[in-house]
Amino acid sequence: MAGAVGLAVPVLLGAGPGGSGETIPLRGLEPGEQLDVTLMRVVDPAGPASVIAVSDAKADDRLVAVRFRLENTGAVVYKDSPAACAHLLDSAGRRFEGTDTATTAGTAFPDTVTLDPGDTAEGFVTFSPPQDAGLAAVQFALNGGLSDDVGHWSLS
């Protein structure tokens, strides 16, 4: 059955409540830090972007890629790691940290994104939940995920 995993067709999620296309304004810990964060789409499964990654992957690995649009609506420069800011929640209540792993879904955010006020950036953050995990929500918080202001998009 391991071959069936490679033949899986990606599912684009995010049409549920709070899903794809919804923009949430988020404040950071520093005065003037603010982003409008938009969940653009969720690709499940997302394939590894390189042949090396495919050969290193275990049969039970699963990659889920989430595309975000970030717009600096604040008064100061935003400099942060989008992967550290994002989390995926499954239906069992488990929380998965984001990475900047490249996938076939599209371009991942770089490790650090710097945006002047008014600038925007788009990219994917990748998660590795278990194969049997039901995807429930995506969260995003500035300052490496430490800000109290958390964006939440339901995937169900």
C-alpha cells in the first residue's frame, strides 16, 4: 500500500468557516507591529520538492503546505520567521509547528521575512502531521508565535 501514498491527489482545503481567503489583522509584541494575515489555501498532501527529500522520506511521512499572504499594516518594519509563527491543529487537539520545508505546492517562505510598512509577501509554511490526523485549524501569531494576538482559521 506504500505506493498508494505517492499517487494521492492533493486536496485544497480552507473552504470551511474561517477558511481560505479570510484576512485577520494581528498585532505583535512591539508598538506599531501589525500584519494583515490571509490564509490563501491548504494543500494536503504536498509532495517533497526534491528527489533527495523523496528518497529520505519515510513511508508514513505526510506534508501539508499552507499558503499565507502577509501585509505589513503597521508603522514599523516586520522581521520574523513565518514558519515559527504558524501552527496546524488536528482534530485530536495536537499542535504541529511550521517549517520552511520546500514542497511541490509552491515556494516556501524564507527562514526570515522582512517587510517595510505597506509591503506584502506570500509563501508556504509546511507541517508534518501523522497520516491519520484530521486537519482542524491553522493558527498564526507574530513574534515567532509568542504574541497574544492569534489568528485562527477553521478547516472543518
